[in-house]
Amino acid sequence: MTAAYLAQPEHQQQLEWLDGSTFSVLLDKDATEGQLTVGRFDVAKGEAPPFHMHTREDEIFMLIKGSALVWAGEEEHELREGGIVYLPRNLPHSYRITSERADLLMIATPGGIEGMFRHAGRDLTTPRPDGFEIPKFLMAEAAELHGAVVLGPPR
């Protein structure tokens, strides 16, 4: 069945992610009949995920606010405010935020990548333990369960 889905901000799950960043699940696979995931990152300067690739989905990132370096394969590019990048599945990639803060929109197709964030991230509706940090083993487990392959450290 095809149906529209409206998610007001209060219905969007917010998760603490790497280096204290926030990942908001705007639309997940359940809301889009498996077609896509839409998420939004609020990140600080220096935030950088490991160099990795996704085997199940293509990703699109749009930098709403801020600046970043993006690696796609062995190419390095500067992504400025309003810039957008398409990362097909199986293409190794990463980024590093170079502005003080960044607002980054992510679209992945097909949907399901939100499971990785939910598996390792901390739901912001729960109390934050002192010194909370996502353990490396949990990050690796989440990546493996959701078709992401960590290829190396952040760039």
C-alpha cells in the first residue's frame, strides 16, 4: 500500500552519535516502505567517521550549513554550504567537518541504514551517562549488521 507519511519534529528520533554529534531519523524504512532513509546530522568541527563503504545503499549528503572535506575513493573534495555529494554503494568514503558546526542532510536508498545508528547510538530521550562514548566494538557490530564495512581510521 502506498501512503503519504508526515513526521513532525516531535516524531523524529534523535540519537547521540560520534563525538557528541546528533543524528535525527527524519524518515526511516518503515515510513517509506523500504525506499529510503532521511536523516540529519548536527555536528561539531573535527567530527569524522571512519573511512568506510556501504554495501546495501547509495547515499546523498547535502551540507545545509557549514563546510567539510569529503573523501570519495582516493579523491578529496571541499564541500561548502549548499553543496551536495552522491556516494554510490561500495564506494569508500568519509568526511571531516571543517567549520565550527555543520548541519548535514543524509538520504540513503534503499532504506534501513537508520538501524546502524539506532544500534550504536544513544536515544536522546534516555539519560546521558557521564562520559558517554560509543564503544568501538558496538560501532563495529552496528556496521557489520547493516552492511557497512570499516576500511580505516577517520581521515
